[in-house]
Amino acid sequence: MTTLLIRIDDEVKGRLNRLARIEGKTTSAVVRELIEERIKERDIGAYVDDLWGRIGGKMKSKGVTPAAIEKAIKASRKKAG
């Protein structure tokens, strides 16, 4: 882990400190969470990876196998071509 220094207004810092206390967290923990959430919102690659992970999990839970997926892809390509 590394340290990040930022400058914020005193009022914003006070509000952030109060919010952190209410949530039972440190100010650093709240800032880390905010940064992580922002990255997740803006990082399309991570979003796509997460989406594929969720889709894969749902398909696996329904008993769909990789072989069945390959078969469906081939059939779809055959129809399109």
C-alpha cells in the first residue's frame, strides 16, 4: 500500500470526517472506497470482465457447459453466413 496526499477544503474534510465516524470507519477507508468505486464506474475493461464473470456464473449455475456455448456460437455463425 502507498500513501496519497491530497488537498481539500477544511469544510469538506470536516464533513468527510463526520461521515466516516457515523459509518464507523476511518477517513482513509472512506476515501479508499470512494476511489475504488470511481475506478469501477469508469474502467470499462473491469466492467466487461465483471459482466462476463456474472454471465458465466449464471450459465454455469444453469448447467450450461463450454461445449454447449461453442455449439451455439457455431450454429449462430452458420445461420449468419
